Amino acid sequence: MLSQDFLDILRCPACVREKEGLLEYYREAWLICQDCGRKYPVKDDIPVMLIDVGDKWAKTAKADLPVPAPAE
């Protein structure tokens, strides 16, 4: 589980320069950007914050995200 202090400083790497890039922590398995919709998996309490990984899941509906997040 990620600490709230850590979540408060994390931002979407694709959006942070132009927008807020705020992330929603979803089911302790995903970080979802509130600006662009990219979805970043969290594996073993480590967020995989790579833009190409976020792109891969961007069009997947929130309800359809696998829990736990798959290994990349």
C-alpha cells in the first residue's frame, strides 16, 4: 500500500508540465491520471510511471482494469 504522503507528490509524467497531472489511487493496484486518463500499474507497492505503459492502458475502462495489475 502506498502512503498518502507519497501519493500527494506523485504526478502523471505525461501531464505534469502542462496540467496538474493529479493521480487517483484505484484499488491499490493502479494510478489513474485525472487529466489524460493514462493508467499506471502498481506492482509490489512500486508505481510503474512510464508514459508508454500508461498509454497501453489509457483506453481501458476503469472498471475493466485487472486487479492485481499485471506484470509488465
